[in-house]
Amino acid sequence: MPLDPAQFTGFLAAAILITLAPGPDNLMVLSLGVARGRRQGMAFGLGCAVGCLSHTALAALGVSAIIAASPWAFLALKLAGGLYLAWLGIQMLRHPDLGAAGPAGSGENAWRLFRRGLVANAVNPKVILFFLAFLPQFVQAGRGAVAGQTLALGLTFTVQAAVLFCLLGACAGQLGRVLSRRPAMGRWLNRLAGLTFLGVGARLALGR
């Protein structure tokens, strides 16, 4: 269902501000781009953005409300998401030379990082709760087709997040190319990215 122009403009402005605000997704895209290259940072960021589509579908179908109302389901999803991110961080720490950004930015397979970004976002219960709380604020019940409006809003959020995350990954990759001209610096950047993922995963799994 098409969005009302004022509805679309207000939502897009709010979505951009939220996406640009410092948070776990931004931090992971930034650290990965610096450590492993422009394409890799963009791929992971695009995966994170596309992962928002799953939350949009859950919100439109009402499944998010069920997960939020079930402490056990929420805890299970929270632990799964935290452990997954921690596992990614441990892999980076164990293999600091693997996928490090080189002069041409040729590192780890971009498609693999896209999938990892997609999963990392999809299993994050805090994002589920965010979509459950955020999208309905811009739904105009009087226009009907609430599920259709929710899907349109979620798609809008996904597109703008994809653009901004890709820009962030590209800029981080350029910075990483400069810093990683020394092999030792590249390894330390990769370790820093690993610690970032490990910290975000621990915060998600153990946070309240």
C-alpha cells in the first residue's frame, strides 16, 4: 500500500536519524570495513539492512508481539544472537590474517559476509522489539490496510539503511586501505574488529 507523502517523509527522516545514531550495527560495519576492506564492509552492512525485512514481516504478521510477550522465546533468541556474534568475533581473533584488507581491498568472500550480516540482524531480539515499537507509530489506522502500511514502512527503512550502511562500509574500507599498508597494522585492525563483534555479542547475550 502506498504511503501518504507526509507519512513517508516523516518516517524517512526518523529512520535516517536512527540509522545514523551510534549503535551495534554501525560499529560492526565500521570495524569490519576498516579491518577487511571496502567490499567486505559494504557486504556486511547490506546484509544487516536486508535483515530488517524479516523483522518487518514479523511485525506485520504479529509474530513480534508473540516473541516479546514470551520471556523464554525472547531469552532463547537473545542468547542465540549473542553467541552467533561472539562466534564471529572469535573467528576473527583466531585468524587475524584471514581476510585482512589489502591494497585492492580483496579480503574475505563478500557473499559470506552478506549472509553473516543478514543472520546477525535477523536473530537480534532487540531489533525485533524496535520494529514492533517503531513502525506502528507511523501507521495511519484510518487509512486501513495496516499490514500493508507496515510492510511499506519496513521496506523504506531497509532501503535507507542499505544505502547508509554501504556508504559507511565504503568509507571505512578506504580508511582501512591506508592503515593496512603495513601488514602488522592490518592484523591488529582485524583483531580490533574481532573484539568489537565479541563485545557486541556479549552485550546482547548478557544485557537486560
